[in-house]
Amino acid sequence: MEALPLRFSAGTDLRAALDAIPRLHGVDAAFVVQGIGSLSVACLRYAGKPEAAELRGDLEILTLGGSLGPDGPHLHISVADGEGRVFGGHMGEGCVVRTTAEVLVALLPGHRFSREHDPATGYKELCVTQRPAAASS
């Protein structure tokens, strides 16, 4: 495992930036360990809802975590508004960094993440494959 601390600047689409991490670092598996910062737009898909809700304003990222792989990210986020109300769910496309976002990603070069249909849940779920160790010369 390789720790990758990152900082994203204002205006960055945070989900898109995180989705690119595995390709940029040549891995097929990574995990967002945690993230903090602020958003001006948060797109959250709440539990059991088919579509994302859009929140706008000064939002603080309280938690951020999830998996990153070739089949796309699976990220959960919670944010608080200026009144201290907390909202959380699946992180949707279009989450825009307001001032900064600080994120710790764990790159997992010995693994591959994929998403495959699970008949028990009806959703594409995480499948973890361990890559064989490279032979020494």
C-alpha cells in the first residue's frame, strides 16, 4: 500500500479528480481513506433514492471515503451547511471544491477492483482480486 496525500484547489470537480487517480498512478485499486475541506456544490444520492440531490452554498466536508477502480468510484460523503445541518450519501458527479479539499488515498498496486452484478443485492458490487507478486530477477 502506498499513501497518497492530495490537495485539490477551488473549482475542482472532486469526484472526477478522484475517479482519475487510479489511471494517473497506474493502479487498478485504491481507497479514499478520508477527506476534509469545503464544497460550493455537493451532489448526494440519499439512501434508497434513484437520483442525486444538489446542495449549494458554503459546505464543509466532514467525511469522505470509498473505493476507486477501473469501473468507476464508489464514494460516500457527508457535508455540513452553515447552520450545522449534516447531509450524507453517495457522492454524485458535480461536487465542486469551494476553497480546498485534503484527501488521503491509499494506492493498492497488489490488487484489482471491479464491479460485478450481485444477484443477492441487485447491484454491481465490489470484487477484489489480488494480483500475483512480480517475479524477481
